[in-house]
Amino acid sequence: MGIEYIFFDDALRDRFVRFVSAQSIACHTRQDAMEGFVVELPDEPDDAVMDAIEAQYQALMNEQMLMAESKEGWVNRRVAS
């Protein structure tokens, strides 16, 4: 099993796939068993590329969070730890 990233929005998933592909990294996508989409990188790239991929994923997760907060019913509870 490779490295997996989860998305709940197909446009954000597609942007991530394009970014990963631009790094000359192969990836596969599939529906998640519960909800959303999984993007899998079969192999871990070198550290510099992995850092760029992780930064892109974090940026997209921030966008996903803002989208979720703006949609009625997506965020029903807040949890603090």
C-alpha cells in the first residue's frame, strides 16, 4: 500500500492529481468506502517532492475546511482538544 490522501470534493481532488502528475509522480484515484475520494501514490517520492506534495495537500485541506464550514449541514459540531 502506498501513501493515501482523502478528499471530499472532486474539484480539489482533481487539482491535487494535476499537481502530483506535474511532479512526474503516478497516482491512482478511487471512491472511498465511506465517503469522498482517495488519491494513492504507490511509492514515496524523494524528500523535496514529498514536502511539496504535503504542502499542496495541506493547502487543499484548508480550502476543503472553508468549503465545509460554508455549506449548511456539513459542519454540525465543533470539537476542541
